[in-house]
Amino acid sequence: MKRFILIGIVVVLLITSTVLGYTLYTNVTKVLDTDRIYKGVYVEGVHLGGLTTEEALELLKKTYFEPLQNKKIEVIVEDKSYFLEYSSLGIKIDIDKAVEKAYSIGRKGNFATRFKEIKKVYENPVVIRLNFEYDENKLKKFVDELFNTYYQSPVNASIKKVGDQFVITPERIGKKLDYGYLLNKLKDMIKNKQEGKVYARFLKITPRITASELSKVKEIIGSFTTKFDSSNVARSENIRVAAKKINGSLVMPGEIFSLSKVIGPVTVENGFKIAKVIVNNEFVDGVGGGLCQIATTMYNAVLMAQLKVVERAPHSALISYVPPGRDATIASGSIDFKFKNTTNAPIYVESYTSKNTVTVNLYGKNNHKAEIVKFESEIIERVPYKKVYKNDPTLPQGVEKLSNKPQNGLKVKTYMLVYKDGRLIERKLLSYDYYKPVNAVILVGTKAKETVSSSVYE
């Protein structure tokens, strides 16, 4: 009897375990085969458990994307408001990728692995973060427009010589938005998806030239005058035009003055006329003849002020208005005269012409008041000119004619001598120049003599 009871119990247990196993298998299979996201899966703060991917997408769009599109930040500049709308920033939230990741949880591996992960997520929820992006260039464009709208350029102080006095116009402080501050503030708010107000800040822009600096311009530190032939109308006009262009120039401490840059293009359109210039050691017609006299006059004023000469070239032939070694030349696009302001004060350039003279005065702060500057030339070699013969078919045969004014060449060293209290304190070599000879060009007639015949009529 006991044996039959035991067998019955075993049978019942087998049937029960089979039923339970089948039920468990059916339920687990049902869980594993669902098309819904498993419970315990969150995207940011939204629980997606029990939702299909379509439902999850719709919910996240309504929860995050659509509200974000309606957000805006108020930027207050002085007393005016500007609104930065999130919708203008090309916002991208990778909702599709987040939902895809949420759906993939519990769907990898075999039966046991999947069930284990589903159970784990249910007990310990998983939070997926949304990937938020925006077009930073659009944000910068917004800030750029504000920056440009409120930018106020500084205005340098200016100086002008009126009679014997200097008139100084004070500088004006400029201002600009603190670009970096505003941009970073907006970036932080956008990163945290915030709304609110941002107050723009301004920075001062100090002018490069101030009235305080210009007040140091008080006295002549270097001056020089040269004479020109006022009967040469075109050349005289070129000198006057150039003198007017450089008059009033300001050279700040450490700056380099370029004569060619200040004068501008040597063209008829820029006010210059055709006069004699030196080309290939010959005097020929060209635009801007006479400008080298301006360069020479300024060069000597710079030497008198004991400033640093940055660029200087002599003429190829000797000129008459300064001693050898004391001249300077310029040629458009190739040769310039430059000097550097080596003082601790601005230099004001005054340049003017009278009837037959041109003067350059340099005003600033004289650091060499007790010093006297003199110059010394040392002739190294005299180079005699040669005679060059050229046939001329317009002259009768056998006739010779000198067509130019020849002159000998010269090699010369020029020294600057600085005296203080009557004592020589410095002697330095300024230049070693070679002035080529101007050869005598003799025209030789080649025109045949005409033969005159006569007839006698009886």
C-alpha cells in the first residue's frame, strides 16, 4: 500500500513540475519575445519600459525636443534686449539612437543571458543619456552681430602745428563687447538647456596715441634746408607737392617712417609732374623728378636729430644741393628712405617750401641738447669721366657736339662728428658711397654735304 502511495506522489510531482516548467517557459518566452522596451530602462528622466520604439520616440520628442525648440535666452546689451532662440541654433538630439539603445537592452545572448539582464535592469534601472548638439557657428554669428553693432573704434589724439604753437585734439576711448565672456556664458546655458537672461559686458579700447604722449612734442630735434631752382617749374612743383604730403606726419616711439609710403604712388594722378630724373646714370624725363631732394633734406634732418637711419641709398651720380655722401634718393617700388624713432617721445614732421628752398623740421623731445653735430667727408678716389661718341644723322658730317654736362665720379666716406661742451665725444662712419662718372656724350655728324650744281645759259 505504501508503495502505491509513493508512486502516486512521484507521478503527481512529475506532472506538477512539468506544468510549472511549461508555464515558466511560456511566461519567459512571452517576456523575451515582446516588441516593447523592458522595464527599468530610462532615457534621461523618462521611463520607457513597456513602450514600443514608436511610442518611445514620440514621447521623447514631446518631452525634450519640442520644448527645447521653444526655449530662448534673453541677452541684454545696455538697455536693449536681444533673444537667442534655441530653434535658430540647428539643434540635434539623437533620440533615434537613444531609443535604439534602449530597445537593445536584454536582447543579446542566449535565453539565460537575456533573462538575467532583463531581471538585472528591472532591479537596477539603466539611464541612457541623450546626445545633444547644436551648430556653434550659428551661435558665433549671433554674438558677432552684437559685437559689430556695439563696436566703437577708438580715436587717436591728433596734433597740428598752427603758427608757432601745437594744437592737440584729445583721444576718444573706444569700447567693445566682451566677446569671450558673452560667448562662454551662452555656451554654458545652452549646454544645460537653460533659459534666462545674460547681461553683456563691455571692454574699453585705449587709443594708440594719447594727448599725454603728444604733449611731449615741444622742440625741434633736427632741421635741414636745401635750395632748388625755382625756374624749373615742374621740378619745383614736385618738391612742393611732396613737402605738403609729408607735412604733419607723426612717428611714434619705435615706429619706422617710410617716405615712399607717405608720398604714395609717384604718378601724374597723385599730383606729380614730369621732370628730369636719373636713370642709368643719365638725366632723362620722368614723373616725379625732384623727389630725391625731399629725401635728401629729410635724411639730413634725421642725421641732425641723431635718429636711426633704416634705409638710405645715394644717387648714382653727384648732385649739387648737398655735399657728397649727404644725399638720399627714392625710386618708386625699389628704393625708399626710412628712419626709426629711437626716442621716447613722438616725432612731428614739419615740411614746407619757400620760393626756392625746402625745409624739414623734426619736433619731439631733444635728448641731445648739449650736443653739436658736424660732418666730415673723406675723398677716397676721383673717377674721371670718359668720352663716348655717338653718330648723329642730323648733324653735318665732320661736326661734333657735346650733348650733356659730364662730371667726374667720386668714392667718398662720410663721418658724423658729435661734440659736447666743445669736446669730440663720437666719430662714426655714416656711409661709403660711390658716385659714378657721367660720361661726355659727343654727337658726331654723319649727314652728307649737299652738292650744288649750276648751269650757264648762253
